[in-house]
Amino acid sequence: MFMARKDGGPDRNDQGGGKPRRSFLGRLFYWGAVLAVWGLIFAVVFFAVFARDLPDTSSLYEVDRQPSITYLDRSGALIAVRGTQMAPPVDLDALPDYVPAAFVAIEDRRFYHHPGFDPVGMSRAMASNLRAGRVVQGGSTITQQLAKNLFLTPDQNLKRKVQELMLAVWLEMKFTKKEILALYLNRVYFGAGAYGIEAASQRYFDKNADKLTVGEAALLAGLLKAPSRYSPVSESERAATRANVVLNEMVEVGAITPAQREAAVAEPVRVSRTLASQHAQYFIDWLDKQIRGLVGEPTEDLVVETTLDLTLQTDAERAVRRILDRDKSKGVEQAALVALDGEGRVRAMIGGGSYGDSQFNRATDARRQAGSAWKPFVYLAAVEAGYTPATPVVDQPVTIGGWSPKNYSGNFSGQMTLAQAVAQSTNTVAAYVADQVGRDSVARAARRLGISSEIGLQPSMALGAVEVSPLEMAQAYDAFANGGKRVEAYGISRIRTPSGRVIYTHGPSASGQAINNPPLYYMNQMLRGVITSGSGRSAAIGGRDIAGKTGTTSDYKDAWFVGYTGGFVAAVWVGKDDNKAMRGVTGGSSPAAIWRGFMEAALPKLAVQPIPNGPPLPEGWTPPDPVGDMMGQVEDPYAPPQDGEPADSAQVDAQPAPVARPAPADQPIIRPTTPQPDRPRETTTSAPRGEKKPEALFF
């Protein structure tokens, strides 16, 4: 008999109304279904989260790239290509078998056997990274890399990695392995602006991809790990080591035989000389900054026709390299050269000793003290104020408010003509003349000729305590070379599309007459005297009408030579990036040697004329006695420096002195803020009003 519970509920022993207990299989099925439902919900949520912003795969065949800019020299020869360069897709069947095999061997050995991702490779990479405590190995397959390159950003996070896996599986489902490999080889980045194996083969080896050798294929496959790190242009040894690793992997997977590997190692890989010649890249860097200012942000491929002459550029490179190697023991570490024609067109530019070592362009961006190369602006202001080459001046002790400049020789020559003072680079005369005509007049003359850097009005400005670039100096001296016209240096003649549509053309020069006559006539006569009888004698070239000026500054920290003939000027600077002193290097030694080596090679290729007289001379004007005759009567004041080369003759006494003229005395020495590579920061202290800090030495 069943007994009822007091609460009216059934007794636990009541078997009539309860559910039967599930069997083991029933419970297993039940909980399996529950887990499946929750797993489905999780999968839906997971894919909804990670697939929500997946890219549109319909853009698979679209190319999103930065337009390329091709730079040509004045005769149409290729200088460089910047930006993205792509070639038509290459047919995988047209390539030698070892070309795609090289990429599979080094990037994804199990490419033909995995479904888009490689669990074995991923596990191996995770274990290696855990042991190293950092990322030392990747587990991405070629399909994953293609997915990333086609659709994703390079961000390293979990979401992007999951999306990469999802897209890799999608690619494997949609395309065959052969199609995936072809897409990969035609889209991957090889460095130097080249996307795809065809563009890379043309960029690095000047040949089509179907002509690649085993060694060249191995080198390109090795690039993919880090295109800049393994570049055969700038990192040739590292690139060769990486290529050997690829060759070993190819042998291990059976892509090539050991004999083929040995043959590939024995045959040197030759990189395109267009890329390997780097010094013109300083010029291209300078132009690259100007393109967007002229035509805006490029939206299509451009061709830039420049003013550079590659033959003259080669002459400049050889001249610079020869003297840097010759004078390395003297501490000559860097050099810059800018050559302009009479219209201001840049015909050659060297921005440093090695573009591969340093991309800092010393020709355009460095600001270094000009020393006596600045004095032509002093004497231009003087002849415009009434001086002539025959004006008598006196080389004697001079004090400007307590500051007393001295000459390089340590002696004083007494009475001389202004022309003699220019040729001998006499400091006392330059300082006195600048003080008489006004240093503000000197600054205005320099500005009028094209000096754009800040110019302080302290007394030592007359002796070159002004920091300028070689480009500015060449631009300013061009007025002496071209008949007195101011020029604006430029390097772009025309910008067009590859199809020929012209976007920009450099118009006629708007330069005006910066120097009139007779001042221009006087200046050219006196600067000729620097070459015939003065500090620039080592730059003389037989049969050529040459003029110019040397400059050496701050205990041999900077040395200059700026020289010209009719319608062609070149400015040369040598020194060190850290602003330390060289050993006895003057403007008449290393810079003049570079200048002469360059000009001797360049002038026969140019239709240069004697230095022009410029505007008509005033009616009834007669020139003073020939400067050459006066120079011949002057005793040579120079003690021969090292190697017997002439030096500049002037030097400023390094003593503190108050500034003479009250108005400009309060103006501090203005130093530009343009950064110099590895240049130590100068420590300065404020000086009392009316006093100046000690000056360095200027020759």
C-alpha cells in the first residue's frame, strides 16, 4: 500500500508519475547536442566578430599602389625610379621550374600539402619563439602571406591573424595551388619599389623573369624575408649569405641538384648598374621633396625630366672619390659638389662620400661656415660703393672695437691694391673694408646674389662667419659667371605622364640683373687674380678663363673652393660631419683638387665661353691697369702647406673683443637650426651687451 506524503506530493517510491531515468547513451547524446548548439552559437558569434570587417575579396585583381616616378637626365637617360613599379603579371609556366621552387623551398615547404595554413609549421614556430623568448620564426604559409598582402594591414594582433587564416582557407577553396603561387609571385614586394617578380627581375638584373638564373632566383627568394636588410644593392654580403641559405634549401627539397648549387655559387650575380650607382640619389632626394609642391600628390605614374647630366655626374663622382681616398689621412671624410650652368640648371650634384652610408645631402641641407669664400660679397659691396681693383689699401693691424683680425702668415704686407688683397685673401683688409662700406651692405649684396641662409652682422661676418650650403654658394657665384644675372638653382625641366601628357614645365628664368658694370668687370678681374697669382693657383686649367675663391674655416674644420668659367660654376666643400678639424686641409688643397679634377673632365664636354663682361660699360669708362700685371709684381706671401699645395692666407685672431659699431654690435651670431649629422651640440653662454664670444680662425 502506498503512503501519501503530508505535503500532498508523490512519494519518491512512487513510480507511476515520474520520468524514466536516461540511459548512458541517452545522456551522451543529450549533452553532445547541448555542446553542439553552444558550439554553433560560439562559432556564429566568433565569425560574426572576426569576419565583420573582412575586406571585399572582389578587389583581388585590383592593384592599389603608390604611383612610380621615373627620373631622366637631360638627354633622356634613366637616373632612378622611385615609388611602386609593377610589371605585367608573369605566367608561371613561362618561368624556369627552379624559380617558383626557390620561393616554395625557403618560404613554405609544405605548400602543396596544406589547406592554406600549416599546423606543423605553426607549432614549430611557436616552440622556437617560446624557447627564444621572442619572435624568431614565423609560421605563415605562402597562402597566408598572399592573403595578408592582398587584403590585410601589417598589424600584428589576434584579430588580423584569425582573418588571415580565414582568408587563406577561402583562397585555397577558390584557387588551385598553381594559381595561388602565381598570384603570390606577381604581387609580393621585393624592395627598391618593385612589386612582383617581373618588376624585381628588371629592377635588379635588367632582364625578364623568364631569363633568371638559379643564383638570381635564389637571391630574389631570399629578399622576401626583409627586402631592405637583404638588398643586393646596399647589403651585398648579407644578400649573398641569404642566397646561399636558399640554395641549400632548394637542394634539400630536391628542386636543384648539388651540382646546380655549386654552379650557381661559382657564377657571380651582377646587379644592375643603374641601381648600384648611388651618388645621383642625392640629387633625386632633393627633387623628390619638390614634386608634390609642383604637381600635388601623384595619382598616376610620372616621368620627371631633369637638368642633370649623367656624364658630368660621373666625372664629379670620380673627382670626389679620388680626393677623398687620397686625403683620408688628413681627416677629409666628406665632400659635397654642386655644378650649375649659367641659367641655374643643376648639372651635377654630390651630397656626400657614400650615399649607402649616409643619405644626408650635404650639398643642399648642410650649413657650414664659408670662410674666405664669402669675401667676394664683401668686395662686391665695396666696388659698388666706389672702390676699384686699383684702390690702395693697407695690410696693417686693424682694430674694430677691440677685435683685431690677423693674417694666416702672421705678417702684414703694408700698402697694396684691393686686387692684391683679394688674391692674397688678406683678412685685415677684408675686415676693414666691410666695416667701412657697412656689413649690412655686404649682407644685402649676398642676398641679392642668392644667399638665403641667415646672415649675422658681427665683424667676423666679413671673414666668412656665415653658415651656408654649397648649393647657395654655387647659386650666388653664378652671377659672376653669367654676366651678372641672378639665378635660382633648379633641377626639374619638365614633368609628364608616360603617355606624354605634360603636367609641369619650368618656365623662362625670371632672374634680373644682380650685378651691373663696372662692378661685375672689377669682380671678375680680381677673382681671376685669385687663380693666376693667389690662393687658388692649384685650380688653374691651361687655356681656360677661370676665376674663383678659396675658403678655410675654424682651424681647418671646413674647406671650400668655388670657381667658374663662362656660364658654368662649381662649388666644392670638404670636412667632417662632426665638425672636427682636418689636418692642414685648406681651400687651395683638397677642394681645389676636386674642382680641378671635375672641371678638367667636364669642360671639354661643354660649350663654355670666356667669362662674359655682362652689361655695357658706362660710356667713356676706361679700365684700370690690368690686374695680371699688378699680381706679377707681388711677392708670393704663402708658405707651402702639406704636399706643396697653396693655402689661403688669412686668419682671424681668436680673442674676445667688443663689437665696434653700436648698431650691429647687439646682434648675436645667428646659427641656422638645420640639423647636421652626428654634429655635437654647441654650448653657448650669453655674453654681456656690447661684447662677443671668442671667434674661431678663418682663412
